[in-house]
Amino acid sequence: MDVRPIRIGRFVLTKLTAADSEKYYLLSNNDAVMKFVTGYALNRIQSDEMLRTIVGEYGPDTYLGRYLIEIPESAELIGVAKLDKSGPDIEIGYRIRFEHWGKGIATEIASGLIHFAKNHLHAANVIAFVNVDNAASVRVLEKAGMKNVETIEDIDEVKYKFIYIPRKNNVLKRVLYLLLALLVIALIAAFAVGWVD
């Protein structure tokens, strides 16, 4: 399989390799970013070990795995994203560098990953897991169209399981509302004409 970088809006997602240790450390050495991953910032040795584990999970010939999120023009590191297989489903995930929080980037990335998983990987479902105390990520997943369907108690954390549920097309509903409004207007007009006579 020819695994190409994934474009999501203004960002490019490129699969992580062992050569990305410096960039991965920039993301991993922040307490706030790692709060719901490890609970603490990683030192360089810990970050490199985590990267080795991540890179070893999937080979280079699949879209599954972890990605750097960058701005292509400047190669500025924004964060990392993931696409994991979970039975017939695809699990998405993301971590955004602290200095880029609060800019809507996480929602943009989550929405793009959902679209890619559904349209290119043909996922039966797109799922995500988030710590119950991670209110910001809960909001991100909800904005991306995902619904909290289950609470899971792991050994070291309690987390929510989210599933992407496409919003139904409201065109038919709008047409019905329009017809109802026209009917009401016609009845009011008929009543007004009858009143005048």
C-alpha cells in the first residue's frame, strides 16, 4: 500500500518514524499535554522509549499508526494523531502542543480523522476514548459529531467511549416545516379574507 501523508485542512499528517524523536520529545515533555496520557511530562529517555513502542506497533505499509501534525509551509509541529484498529472499528486520537490549545485545532483534526477513517479506511465505526476528567477533549469529540456511549473502568483510569454518529440530513425536515408554514399562512389569509367579507 502506498501510504501518503494525510491532508486535513491546513495541516499535513505524516507517519511517525524513529527519526522523529526530537519532535516527539517537544510534545511529550509538557505536563499539561501528558496529563491524561502518562500523568506527567516525559524526560528524553522516556519519550524515546514511548516513540520506539509506537513506531513498532504498525509497519510502514498501512495507514494505521501515529502521525505528526504539522503546518506544511513551515514544518511547525502542532501535535500527533493516531489511527488504530479495534476489531472492525477505527480508533482516533490526538495530542496537541500546549501553545496551540484553544484554537479549534483539536476539533479540526478529530473531524478530519473521522472523515479519513470512514471514507478511506472504510471503518464500520469510528471510536475514541477519553478520560472522564478530560472535559476539553469531551467537548472536542462532541463538536466532531461523536456521542458518549459507554463508561469504561480500566485499572488505572475511568474513560468514556465515543462513537461517531453522522448527523442526519435535515432537508426533508426543513421541507416539511416550510410546507407547514405555507399552510399556516394560507389559513391565516383565508381567515382574514373571510373576516373582511
